[in-house]
Amino acid sequence: MMKNITNQNRGFTLVETLVTIGILAVLVGIVGTFQRDIFLYNNITQANLNAQMEGRRAVRTMVAELREASPSSLGAYPIAVAGTSTITFYSNIDSDILKEQIRYYLRDEKLYKAVKKPTGNPLSYGGAAIEIETTVITDVKNTTTTPIFTFYDTNYNGSSTPLSLPINIPSVRLIMVNAIIDRDPNRSPTPLYITSQVTVRNIKDNL
């Protein structure tokens, strides 16, 4: 009697092969997308951290310069301009005998620093004096409701109301710096809030 012999060692059919290739392609795509997202996330996070570190350094420098503000080389008051997004003052930042005019101002989510040394005879901060501008903080998210500069008089007690605009400059005794830095609001890390306060040594009285 003849017996039907089933081939137990038959290979994959074409359909099975195509299905297997399709599954492998999907898995490779998923792994590749995951790796790409991880690299992208790491790059964005590192960029955000770098921006925040630059912000901390810039605020420290600004506070140090403000603390040493003094009358200009022409005898002008130590603070020339005071606003919620800008401040101009005089300070000797290069240890020579002349006081530089230093201007910090916020524009298009960037904080700029402009420095001008007096020139000529007699000395002048205008005319041929050259203003050198640099970007010190990027991705600044301060708004009109969260100003980067606020100013207080001698009545400051830790919870006082800031001086109202326009600032009466001779009344200023303490300056609060509050920078909000966030490279991408939709990604980690969370925004960095850098807050510092400074009393200008050469105009302070009872603070």
C-alpha cells in the first residue's frame, strides 16, 4: 500500500517571505526613529543648558558692572537711562582711567551689551566714540509683564512696589535683574529664571 509522504522540510512561501521582510522593515524603522528622536532630544537639551549657562554668566557680569557704576569721565550721574528692558550706566570695566558707557537692552528675545569709551579732547561719549555691541543672552522670554529690569528706592524692604515709569533715576537705589531663558518652550528643560539684585555702591545711602 502506498503512503502519502508530507514534506516536513518545505521552505518559506513567497507570501511568508514578504510578510517577514515587511515586519523587519517596520522594526528597523521604529528603531531608527527612536534613535533619531533620542539624538534630537539630547541636542536640544544640551543647547538649552548651554543657553542657560551663558545667561548665568552674563547676569553675573552685568551685576558686577552695575555694582561698580560711578560718575562718567565727564562727571555725569552713574545711571543715564533706566527702563524695564534697558539700562545705561557708567563703569570702569577695563581698569584704565576712563569710565565706559555700558548699555544693556532687550530686543527680539536677545539681550545686547553695547560699550562706548569716551574719546577726543575734551572727552566725549558722542562724536568719534565707537560703540561696540555684543549679544550676551539669547532666547530671553521676558515680557512687559515680567520685565528684565525693575528699580527700587530707599524704601525697599523685600516686597516693595517697584518705581513706576518713567523712572526717576536719582531715586534708584536698588536694581533687580530677572531674566527668563528658554530656548524651546515646548521641550525640556523648563525655563530658567535668573534673579539677582544689586545696589550701586557709589549712590547707595541707607540700604
